[in-house]
Amino acid sequence: MTSSLLFNITTLLYLASMLAFFAALVNRTKSFFGSAGSFTAFGGLLLQTIAIGLRWKESYTLGVGHAPLSNLYESVVFFSWTIVLIYGLLDLKYRYRVIGAFVMPFALMGMAWAHLGMKSGIEPLVPALQSNWLLYHVITCFLGYAAFAVACGISIMYLIRENHERAAQSKKESIVSTFPTSRVLDDLNYKAIMIGFPLLTLGIITGAAWANYAWGTYWSWDPKETWSLIVWFIYAAFLHARITKGWVGRRAAWLSIIGFAATIFCYLGVNLLLSGLHSYGG
Amino acid sequence: MTTNEKSWPQSIRDFFCSLKLTMFLLITLAVISIIGTIIPQGSPPPEYLQTISQNKLKLYQTLGFFDMYHSWWFILLLSLLCINLIACSIKRLPHIWQTITQPVLVMSDGLEKTLSSRTMFITNGDSSTLRDRIAAVLKAEFADPVITIDGGAFHLFAQKAPWSRLAVYAVHLSVLVIFIGAIIGSLFGYKGYVNIIEGQTISNVMSRTDKEIDLGFALRCEQFSVAKYPNGAPKEFKSIITVLENGRPVPDYTNVRVIVNDPLTYKGITFYQSSYGNAGDYFFTVSDVSGKEGATFKVDRNSSVTLPDGSSMHIIEETDDVSTFAPALSGPAVQVEIHDQRGGAEKVIVYANHPELNIQHAKEHSGGLVLQYKGSQKRMYTGLQVAKDPGVWVVWLGCLLMVVGIYVAFFMSHRRIWVRVENGTITIGGNASKNQAGFQLFMEQLVTKFKKQLPLEDNK
Ligand code: HEM
């Protein structure tokens, strides 16, 4: 059994999970589809966990042993894993299954892109990445990013639902009326960001600690660092928005979507479009 | 004069206390930080001129776009953020402090109406028995209550984690602490670099602003080496370094290994492996186009020599095997730059194994001098980054405060419960600063427990 086979099955399970959630939206009399969506997602998560562990082990067999977090392929796979993990936690705690319909596509896109568009070979670590800080830094950052992905999915759902509520009354029987109410979605959005913000903060701090340990400067305004700070500012604005009148609801949802767009730029755009010290990408 | 008009100091205070300003500052900082990630920071002006016009260069320079994170307007925005933060805290803290240290012990009708969670039921029995039973349940399930008598009724008050309300202020304070750490670092520390050739000893380093800094001790590079993976990718860059005091090696700092991700720290100054190169001598002969052996001379990597015709030459790049660049050729080669006396400059590749190409080049160019490359004598140098930052511990302290503060602010909640026992009527109210839904659930279970413990005529 190789890790790449397991990764392929995982991708299929995420696809199945997403389709089941779509079915749950359309067919709201049967709770079967929602549960099926969740269970396939959990199954995929379990399989992917095993696959990541296996890939880790395979790298030792190849004599270049390191955690599978060292290039774009491995990071995208790990990103998908964290998205499903965070979704799973929210699902277990709050049981609003259907948000899976807006979250699983992110995980699926990650897996599909990694496996169709990237080289998946295990490569040795360049000297700059040979540090335990890599592990702490990448894990905290990606868990944060994943929570923001979930929040973004919820915010899109919120905007659709809120539009529907405003147009309201006339057409009661539409797909949108299966969504949780806009108040619930607004609250879930906040909860997801409450998970993501501390993790991103930890991610930035571990990054700074690593930079200080490896280069003697905890902050050098490298594009990636700056973008992570931009993301952090946006979510700090989101948190304060809830205390200020007039910045809740739609505007908060938009802040969350813009925040995730900035997150994706920080993760991918910076490597593909700007130059700097971070060596992922390409 | 209308009462709406505010005095000057008052409106300034309101301006700095407003959360609208906070939103404005956070979003503005996010948006303008983008500029510095698109325009490369701190490159020398000629590099910019390759992509933008002279006028734009002037404009960007005046606006500080090439070092924008240190420009006056960026610092101004950060200062405004700090003032906003301090002003907001000063305004709100006394009230919060009072909530924590002087809790409201009695649930008045006014307070009752504001509570998110309220229940009332009627029971029978003697008031002081009811009071004791309720107190016992509160103590077992929640927290030890304070009991007050007011207006002929017993009032019980219990709370948990009141100090969690301070967490937000700890987070805000942490931002200031981190800034203070950064300021200490920039006032009392420095960043620099130094290149040391194998066997050489240095005691000065160059700061980023091109000032020489005396270390107060000396550093010798014993050896530098590069290890590679089988596929040719670099595996390890390693310097062996010895620290010397008064010319004598310091015992625990002799032959220390310095690699990427594993620096050397001595007396608060840290040295990081960052680059390397060959500082050795390069040997050439020079003759006329007839091609007979000419005089030998050497050039070292960091200086230039004057050739017989008065032009000068220095080394740009070397390779041990040109075939990686030009598959038809082989052997070592160097790229040199020759400046003639009229101010012209020319880059030339000089080969070791292909004298005919060197002659051909000389014939095609006016100079007529033939250079032949005779190889080099390698002497590696190691490039170390040097940093001293006495403020870094303050920064980590701020980070720790921030992480703990955020955790408490998000995941802990100040919960308060009031109970009024009045003529057999029990009124229970409570609220929580976070996670109201969870608290509601807890309150429902608590009320069930009360009911179990009390003699009761439920008049539902
Ligand atoms: C311009 C600067 C800032 C001002 C004036 C400001 C002001 C405030 C105020 C008034 C509150 C509400 C406190 C309460 O509920 O009583 C708050 C909450 C908070 N602030 Fe700030 N803040 C600023 C910057 C920041 C920054 C840079 C961070 C970054 C970590 C931050 C993190 C928080 C957090 C985590 C909360 C709690 C939010 C929640 O409970 O959802 N603040 N801030």
C-alpha cells in the first residue's frame, strides 16, 4: 500500500462527500444525505491521515527523512487535510452539516490540484528548511488558514441566505431555505475565525522565532511575512467589527471572504508572483 | 449654545477612543502594506530604473516607497494604532475593573431585565432553608456564593473567572510590549555581516548601514565546506569557527560548527551561516596575438589588476566546467570584466582549455591582448550574518502575553449567577461574557438541580 494510492482514494471520498452535501441541499426531507456527506468526509480524513504518515515513513526509507511539509505539493495536501479537520470539529460541535457543501469544495480543489497538476516526488530538504521550527510553523499556519477557509465558505453561505431572507416570504420553497438562518451562520463564521485567529497568531510568532533563530531577525518585511501580517490585520478588523455597530452581518461576511482571499494570496500568490525568502512553490 | 457641541479636548478624546478609528487603521495598514510587497524594498536605485522611469523613481523616493516600512507615514500609522489602543483601554478599563472587583451582589429588577438567562419558580418552605439548599447546589455545581439580605429577601451571587475580562487588555498591552521590544532592538542592537576567508581572523564586522563595528573579540574561520545530496542539491553549508579573546582561543568556543539553522552566540552577538564563496587567486598569462606564452600574473577575487595596455580587469564569475554552459567546450573558465582607458567596459569569458578561442576573441576586438586562464588556487570564505538584539526577549514576552491573552479572551468567559429568594419565590438570573449558548444550557441544568433539591409546588 503506497501513500499515493491512499491520496487518490481520499480525493474520491472528498468528491463523494461534496456531492452528498449537494444532494442534502436539494433533498431536504432526507437527513440521510447530510450524514453520508459527513461520514465520507471523516473517512477521507482518516485515510489521508494514514497516507500522510505513510509518506513520512517513505521519506525515511528513501534516506531523506523529513515531515511531509516541504514543498508545494505536500503543503497543498496538508492544507486539504486541515480544512476537513476543522470542518469536522465544527460539525461535531455544532452539527450544521450542510455547511459541508460550501467547505468540502475547498478541500477537494486542493487534492485535485495537487494530484493532477504537481510533481509528487519526495525530495531531500534544502539546508534552510532543516529545522524543527518548520513543523511548528507550518502546522499552526495551515490550521489557521484552514479555519479561514471554513469561515469563507460559511460567509458565502451567509450572503446567499441573507439575500434570500431579505427577498423573503414570496418563494418559501427554495434550496436556500435549507441553510441555517443568517444569525446562526454569522455566529459560526465568528466561531471559525475564533479558531483561526489564535492559530495564525501562533503561526506568525513561530515563523518569527524561526527567522530569529536561523537568520537573527524576527521580522524583515519579506513579502510573505508582510502578507501574513496583512491577513492578521484583516481578521483583527473582523473581530473588532463585532463590537462596532454597523460592521456586523454583511460587512463582516465580506471581511471574512476578503480575509480568505488575502490568505490564499499569502499562501500561493506570494510564491508564484512575488520574490522572497520563502521557498515553497514552483 | 447647544448642549450637543463638544469641547475641543473632548472631541479629540472621542476621536482617539473610537473603534471606527481602529477599523480604519487596521484596514489601512493592511491595504498600504501591499505596496511594499510589490515594490522591492531596499534595492539600489539603478535596479529600479530598469523597470520605472526617472520621474517615477523621484516620486517613489520622496514618498519613501523603497523603504516604506520605515517611512514617516507608516510609523505615523503605527503610532496612531498605539494611541488608539491606549486611549480605548484608558476609557474602558476603570469600568471593567469595577465589574471585577466590586461585583453587583443584588439582582435588582433593572438588572434582571438585562440578563440573558432568567427563570422563576415558586416553592414552599422556610426562606433560610431554601437559601442554604441553593447555596449548597451553587457551591457544588458552580462557585461559592456571597449572600446578602436586602429588602426582606435573600440574595445569592456567584461568579467564575471574572479576571478573564482583563484578557483583551492583555492582548492590547502585548502589542505595545512587542513595539517596545522592537524599539529597544533598533536603538541598542545592530545587524551586520562579515566574510572570513579560511584561516583568517577578524574582529570587525560591517553593519547594514556600512559602518564598521568592533566586536570586542575576534573570530577565526578554520574551515568552510559544502555537503551535497547524491542528486547534487546542497545538503549542508558548514563553517568551523573559533572565538579568540586577546589572541587566545576561548575554551568552549573553539572549533564550533556553524550551519544554517544552527548559529553561534557569544557575548550576546550571534553569527549565522548565510553565504560563501571563493576568495582565492586566479592565474592568467597575457601576450600579443601571436599566441606565444606571455607573462603570468594573478588576480584575487576582490580586486582588479592593470593590464599592459593600461586597461583594468577584475573577476566576475568562475566555473570548474564550462560544459554546463556551453556543451561543446570543456574545462575551467572565468568571466572577467575589462575596463579600457576610454571608460568602456566589456565582459569576456577566458578559457583554460581553449586557447584558440581566447586568441580569436582578441583578434575580433581592437585590444589585441590575448588572455589565457591558468586556473585558480581555491580559498573558501564563509559569509556570516551578525546580529545583536537586546530587545528580542521583550518581543517574545509580548508574544507570550498575546497568545495567552487571545486564548483567555476567546475561550474563557466571565459567568455570573444571581438568585433571589423572596417569600417562596425563587428568581434565578445569569449572564456570560462569551459563549452565551453554552451558558444557557448550563443554566437549564442548574435550575433542574435546584428543583430536585427543593420542596416544591411547581405551578406551571
Ligand atoms: C488600534 C488599536 C486597537 C483598539 C483601539 C482596540 C480596541 C478594542 C476594544 C475596545 C475591544 C473590546 C473590548 C471589550 O469587549 O470590552 C477590543 C477587543 C479585542 N481586540 Fe482590540 N483594539 C486594537 C487593536 C487590536 C489588535 C492589534 C489586536 C490583535 C491581536 C486586538 C485584539 C483584540 C481582541 C482579540 C479582542 C477581543 C475580541 C472578541 O472578544 O471577539 N486589538 N479591542
